[in-house]
Amino acid sequence: MVTPLDRRGLLIRAAGLAGLALTPAAWTPALAQARLPEDPFTLGVASGEPAPDGMVLWTRLAPKPLDPDGGMSPAPVAVAWEIAEDPALKRVVARGEALAVAEAAHSVHVEVAGLKPDRDYWYRFRAGGHASETGRTRTTPAPGAEVSRLRIAYGSCQKYEAGYYGAYPHLVADAPDLVLFLGDYIYEKAGNDKGVRRHPPVDATDLATYRQRYGLYKSDPNLRAAHAAAPWMVIWDDHEVSNDYGDDQDRSDPDPAAFLARRAAAYQAYYEHMPLRRRSIPVGPRMLLHRSLDWGRLAQFQFLDTRQYRAHRTCDALADGKMIPDCDERRDPARSLLGAAQERWLFDTLDRSPAGWNVLAQQYLMGDLQRLDGRYSNDGWGGYFQTRQRVMERWRDAKVANPIALGGDIHTFFAGDLSLEPGAKPIGSEFVGGSISSLGWKNAELQPVLEHNPNLKFGDGEVRGYGLVDLTPGTCSVAFRGLESALVPQSPIRDLARFVVEAGEPGLKRA
């Protein structure tokens, strides 16, 4: 007899065949040395996963980015890279060559090591007689180093059809040390006539169509410039695969085997287009994305994956869309948004953190958001109440220093305090950075919801933009940066609101 657990293992192993193409054993030995007739660097360059001695450098060869194969032949191509201490690339400190292969969409992930900590560096690639643009990146401070300041920009939800990426030139001008992208990098649905730009006419469901979707998004010049300006740390949400998916299920309740095959294709395309380390190479529908990042003694970031391991949807039989009452299943301690293994990893990481600030980088509004009719969303923390309680209890019991949650998903700027009981003393604070382009709530509808949820101190759903965080040993300062309009390619920006959290004093204040 095949148990449900055995069947799930069989489905994962079957879908796992789709991920084998990313392993070196699958690559062909032939090497294309000829000059490429067109510029292959149309998707730009990126860096990420910084460490004290290096980082990941990324590019993908795609002279025709909207073609599923990027306009490349199947042959492998040698890609040279160099990294220097100056923008003119005169003081080169490391160089090498990587192999771009069709099995990985001719993407390149170079893991640079041997650099100095806490420094800016500049890099570029060459292939087929062409040179890429130059990108700026940096290393993190040495472990245990005292750090006086850190600037982070963070954003999420950049639906291509809904608006232009006018936020990114302002983000570049803000000169962050690190950029966090908190999910919904692409949207998977076919194009419609409602937005200012157009998706392809079919849903992204397989490797070819996911690759095409990333080619469309990453060809945007403002997004390219933001990737070239600073190292990024990325996590996904749902639209990188399918709306509101979790584990082997989305809202359409597909056959699990078919959905895991789709998830495997989506995960492979995600890896191919992000500056991720080899440890994140997917094996079929499984991919390691939760991890931590230290910035000396000043800050530690814990990045969560709230999609891959979660229990199935909460109280689905009682749901109106994704909205559910405060049902027993919502409070069931056996159900987890993170999965048992990721929860253990998070708690162990928090227990050992030496940082002055602990930043939980995840996808959602973390605090309870109860609608006026008493319902909650079953797609985020609201459907997994006990998972959130366990995280906050760990913050309290392990005496985690200055916990802050950053989030996205909801297309609305929110700022609030986090506590174990309504009205209790805050344990931490949270800041949801709106959306880059995806449409949000009307403020007239949002205002009574804010009044109904006193843990939320600010909300704005009509403005697109991002969050800007400045950390010092004594303060966490957050600015919500809002565009005048995301419906035009270039738009002025302003601070919607500013907040400060003082070290050792949980709870946000308006600045």
C-alpha cells in the first residue's frame, strides 16, 4: 500500500527530473567560441548573497529576451568576468571564466571569494565579443565587526501590466548598501487589456513560458539599473509559481503531480534569473531559499520561505475567497506556515544571533489584520495563527535583540507593532513596503480597517513605492517612499511617512 507520505515522495521524485538540467553532469562538452552577432547582455547584470569575502555575480545571455531560448543556440558559451576596486575597472582584483549552457538558459552564477570585507566593488562580463554594463556590489563586514550604519531598500510585487518601474531610479539614487526583494518578482497570468503594459498572451506554466516571463520583466531598464546598483537578497511569494499556491496546491486545486511539475519548472526559472548560490540550485520542485545574512554585529537578516512547506489552506470549506472566520483550524498548533524543519532552523538561528537588530525578511503583513466582518485571510500568517505566536514567543524567550519584520504581498504600505495579545506591550515592529507597481487598497476602504486593528499604526494602499531602512546601533529608521504615479514611466517620489524604533524599546514612533 502507498501511504500519502510515500505518494508525495514519488511525486517529488518524478517532478525532480525537471531540475536535473541544472547539474553540471547534464551539460554538453562542446564550447562555442565564435563571436555572437547580437548583444547577449539584454537582461543586464546582478549581484547578491554578499559575504565578508565575496558574493554571487549573475548574468544571462539572451540577445532576444522574449524568446524562450533567449535567442541563443544550444551550444555552451564561455563567459569571462572581472571584479575591481574602482568603477573604471582599472584595479582588477579577480577574474575568471564561467560556462553558460542552454540547460540553464545560458545563465551564469559566479561565486566570488577572496575579497576584502565591507568594501564596494565593480564588475562586468564579456562573451562573444560583447561586454556587459558595469555593476556595483559590495561585501559584508567581517564577522563580529562593529558597524556604525547600514542602509537597506526593500520592495515587492512588481506586476508588469499594472504599472511602470518608476520607483527603481529613486531607489538607486538612495544608494542602499543592500536591496531586499520580498516576493512576486513576476506574475504568471496571461496578458489582458486592463494595464499599461502587456504580458504574453498565455499563462506561464512550463519552463519555456516562465523563462519568457522573466525575460520580459528583466528587460525593463529601470529594473536592470536597480540590479546593477547594489547586491540583492531575494525571496519568492506565490506569483513566481501560481496565485496563492502552497505546497502542492493552488486555488484551482490541480492534480498534485501536475502541480509539482509546474513548480519544478518555476523554481528552475527562478534560480536561472536570480543571483543565488549553488546551495539554492533546485532539485525538481524543491529549492532551498530560507537562509540568514549577517552584517557584522549590527544586523542579522532571516529570510523565510512561506510557500514551499506550508500546510494546506486553512478552513477552506468556510472560506469566502481567501477570507475565513476565526475557526479552530486557524489556531491549530500542528499546522505551520513554515513547516517544522524551517521553524527549527529559524529558532536555532534566532537563538544564536549576536546581532543588535534582527530583521525577519518575509512576504506578508505579519500582525493580525481582521476585516470588519471578523474574517482573516487564510493565505498568510492570518491562516496560521500559531506559527506567528511561536515566532514571537521565541523572540521573547530567547531575548532576541530588537526584532523587526519587513514584508510585502498586500500591495499596501503598513506599519504596526507586534505583540502576543491585542493591546499588550510590543515585542517587535513591522513595516510592509507597499508594492513596486501592483495595485492596492483604496484608502477610503482601508481607513475603517485600520481603526478596527489598533496594532496597525499606518496604512496607505493607493501609492506605489518601496521601503528605505537606515540602521545604526541605536535606531532603526524607516521611510515609506511613494511615487506620485506608477502609471507613467518617470514619476516624482516623496516620503509618505517616517518611523523610528529605538534599540531596547520595542514599539514604533512616527518620526
